[in-house]
Amino acid sequence: MPPEFPEFHVATIVSDGFMENTYVAHWRGRRDCLVVDPGLEPEKILKHLDAQGLEPAAILNTHGHMDHIAGNGAMKERWPSCPLVIGQLEAAKLLSARANLSAAFGLPVTSPPADATVRDGDLYSAAGFDLYVLHIPGHSAGHVVYLCKSVRPFVAFVGDVIFAGSIGRTDFPDGDFDTLAHGIRTKLYSLPDDTILYSGHGPITTVGQEKRNNPFVRGD
């Protein structure tokens, strides 16, 4: 079961096809929210936001692959002033169907350009959240993780860095297994074991669970 926080809520909205997870996070009692990685079915996201009376204060992309950015356009069309945020090294993927891999899948997709870019060590604040930015390449060269330390346990939106029992693909043009494994061990596995990982695909997991059980990157 998803964890329940007394003052904080994360909703998961799954897009069919690639079964990608979009996350909507907000503090209870507030209308502003974060939308993380809007996927291929943005109408589901918009329906959820309207039903909950929420308005995004930031659209956060963990990386620029098409299944994580396809909903950016619909979000920006509805809320033009809402900043679109992505890792500095991923911004070019938003504008190129070839670079974001959508052309290769026969579903060419582009996104509005980034309004802001972030780098490793940055602190990005929106909707009452202070998010620490961790640059963890290997699945995609500029992939970032957004880490929230304002709740206990910590919460991290990890995109396709790591999944429950797996890791992101490393066979894309800018992927590399050793780089990804190093980033997971040094930046994710150094977090408290109870840190909750909201992955881009599949169920949520924790740092401790992956350190013990992930067959690709163990926490040795």
C-alpha cells in the first residue's frame, strides 16, 4: 500500500502503453502542487487535478525521454505560466523527437522548452516543497532525482534511475551501466533506508529494500 503522510499526499497516475507513472504531490490543505513527469495520457492528469481542485506550481521532468515528457504540452497549454523544469543536460531532448527517442518508437513527440534547468546540488522550491536535485546519469545523461527531506521518511522522485527490483535501461545512446550503478550506490544508497522511492515505472520502493534485494545494484 502507498504510504500515508499526515500533511502530504502523492497521487500516482499511470499512462498506458509504457505504463509510466506521473506523480502529483501536494501538501494537504493547499491547492498548489507539483506534477512530476507528465506522461502520454495528460487527460488523466488534468482530470485528477480538476477533481482535486489542484493547480500545478511546477512541472518537473526527471529526464527527457518521451514517455516522461509527452504531457508537458497539455500542461503548459492549460497553465502557460507554470514553470517547466528539467536537468540542464536534458533540456535539448524536449525539442527533438530523435533525442527524446519518440521518433524511434514511431510516435514523434516534442515538448515546450524548459523554463528552468537544474543541476546537481541545486535546491528547487515550489508548492511548499524544497527539493534537492541529485544528478544520476546512466539511463539518460542528464537524469535528475528530486529529493524531499521535509517529510519523514524522505521521499525521492527517481524517474528511471531505479525501480522495485530493477534499474533503468542503459542501452540508449547516452546510457552506461557502470555510471548508473555508481550514481545509485553513492547518491541513493547513502540515503536513509526508509527513504521512499517513487519510480517512473512500477510500484514504489525504498532505499533499504533495493540495497538488500535489487539484483542489478546491491548495496555492498
